[in-house]
Amino acid sequence: MLLDVTDAAVPTAPAIRERAKALYFSLYDAPASNPDEARAYVADQVAAVQALPSDLPPTLAELPAWVDQRTDAVGAQYRDYLAARKNGAPRRYFSCRAHALYFIKAVAPTKLVDGAWLYGLLKQWDNPAYHELIKTYLEELGEGAPSKNHVTIYRKLLATHGCEGWEGLSDDHFVQGAIQLALGHHAEHFLPEIIGYNLGYEQLPLHLLITSYELNEFGIDPYYFTLHVTVDNAASGHAQKAVQALVNLMPRVGDRDAFYRRVLDGYRLNDIGASTTSTIAEFDLEQELVDILAAKSNVGKNMHSDYCRVAGRSVNDWLGDPARIPDFLASLEQAGWIKRGEDVEHSRFWRLVHGEKAEMFGVFSAYEQQVLRDWITTAPDGKRAKGPRALSWRARQRTLDNLGQDADRSEHFPERGLIRRHPRLEAPDNELRLLEEQVAAAAGKQQAMELLGGLMSPEIHHTAVGLMATRMYTRLFES
């Protein structure tokens, strides 16, 4: 978030926080259904942050130096982190691989609407003052390339590691996403706040560098995060564009001070709801395992035979009361089904859930198995069983490359006109052909841009038709 030295999440008022999740899905599924609610939500959040301190300088002239100072400070902190790790310091953020995957899942509500706060500005394509912000949005969308679209990248990351199910997270995890969606769908009401929010969000934070480094240590592809390190750079990236956008859009006539106060409010909006470090800090390995088993107990409580008993009770009996899950785990350990602090293969319970011929094959996702694995291999005193060293993402990718398996090859496809389609998409009535025909038949550039912009909303832009619309919009925008 903004104040990266402390990065402490500011508690959201309960009444506002409880609206976040419902509003998030409402805006994602039917953004035009209740515009008053979305605008009121932003207004309430702005009112909640106005008393917070802000490190933004008082004048526009000081902004470039402010960005440079922040960048230098983050660089110095990261050098200190790397030096400490080289001298044997433990990881700062992630205690185990399950912890890292939990983080990926817990921040999904925000990452899956990446850039959404800028969506409403697409209609300003013919006004040069907005071009820096529109370019930023187009780059968040990868300019229509699936391999560069931020949401597509993150959805792939979630699916790769079985981190689905983020929809069940608590309301606080949806606060930032709800703000981004509400701003994006109501840009005409919140332009100063959008400029300020963008100014804060696009600064390079220390946590981005550290998470990228530690994810790679666990063999988890950090590309989504490293991509933001490069595109947000202060020299030519989104951080620089954010400053230039404020300069371009600051009113020449009217109350400049009032406009800037609203910019400050938007800047402060970055500091509410769950933050990166608060999300990391909330992880508890055993509680996460308990929560996973409790969620599965609703289905599994009637699926087990009575011949298998643990501490004198059937498995169905144990699972029939989710509150008893901690006792169930303790009983499995006492009965020798689980051997904490040892390799997982020494635990009979693990062999039941892992492997293609396991009796419970498919019951636990990749993420859930990782939680179970890390819990088993961690002894009650916190010591961990030594296992094979995780292959870094780069090393794993080199291995794949040597085998001739290009991970990106399936994402590329030939172009035709503005886009050439895969042969399977050549059906006369497919959406992509229809979009091409509609753009070609548009009365002029204005009509074409309106059509394409409508398909670049946060809930659509990562789909096939949204990606194509983005490619076409980008081409026309730059022409």
C-alpha cells in the first residue's frame, strides 16, 4: 500500500466493510444495477479516510521529487532485505509454501479487478489530458495480449495452484476491489479521487519486491508481481504517468485547492481494507487446515464407512460437528495416522488423500494438499521436517524449456486484420467475427470507440472478445 515502511491496514468501519463483498459482486455481475449504492459507498469511504495522514507534498511542483525519494527509499530497504537474506535471515513474509499460496488466494479479489478504477475514462480517448491514464489502463489489460493481461495472468496463477474459492473470503478482503470497481464505473463523479487513487496505487511498494523474491523461492511463478515492478517504474512507467495525469487534469480555472483535496482523499483510499502485509500476517497454518476440513465436512460427514473409527468415534461422527475438527486432528495424530514433523509419506492420512490411486483422490485441491503437507511436516514446536529444496520458478522454467515445452506457446495465435483468429473460431456467428463486422460498420471513430470501450470493462476485458476489443481500441487510440 502507500506507506510501505509500516504498511498497516486501516480498519474499515464495520458498516462500510460489511457492504464491500456484496457490492463487489454486484458491480462485477451487473454494474448498472444500482449506481446510487456504488456512489454512496465511495462517498462513505472517502469520509472515513479524510482524517488519515498523507505523505503527498502540498504542491504539484514537488511531486516528481517525492516519487524519486519514495523510489530511492524502497530501493534502499530492498537492498537491506537482500543483504540480510544473504547473511542467513529467514524469509520476511512467508513461513511455508502454503502461506505463500494463501496470500495469492487472499489478495485475489483485488488482483482480479486490476486497473478497474480507470475503466470509466476510456470514453475520454479524444482528450489528450486523459491519455496517460488511458495508456495505464491499456497496459493493465496487456493491450489485448493474453500473456500480458494482468487479470488473465492472475487467473492462471490461481488455477495453477488450486487457489480457487476466494469468493468465500471475509468482507475486508473485498474493500479495495469494491472501491476500484465503484470508481471505474462512476468516473464522472470521482475524477479527482481516481487521479489520487491511481497516484498512490502505481507507486512501487517494497512488499511487491519481497513477495516476488519469496514466491520464486517456493517455485511459484512471480511474473504477475515482477511485471508490476517494471510497469510501475518511476522513470517511464505508471508511477510517472500518474504524476503527469494529475498535472494534465488539474483545473486551470476554478478551485484548484478543492480539487487537490479530493485528490488527497483518493490517495488515502489505498490505505483501507486488507493490505498485503495484514493479509500475510493473518495466516495461521493450523487454523487454515481446520477451516478447510470444516468446509469439507458438510459433504463428507455422510460419505465414510463406519468400520473406520478414530478414538472410538466414526469419521462421519467427527465430521458431523465442525467444531470438533481440531480434536479430530489431534486424535488422528495420537492414533498414528499423522506423524507431525516427519516426511508426509510417513503419515497414513496423507497417503489417503495424495496420489492418483489414493482412496480420497480429488477430494483436496492442490492448495489444500499443500496446507496439509506443511502442517504435517511442521512439528508442534515449529520445527520442520527437511524435504527436497523447492525448485525456483526460473530453474523450473529452464527445465521445461529444455524439454521443449513452451509454456506461453498455447497463448499465442495468428492475427487477421486487427486480429487473425484460430481456425476453430471461424464459425460465421462467433463473437469475434461479429465484433469485427460491427466495428467496420460503425458510423465513425467515436461510435467504434464507444463499442470497443464497452467490452473492456473489468468483468469482460480478459475474455476472448474483451481481449480483441482491447487490441482494436489500442490500435485506434494510437492512430
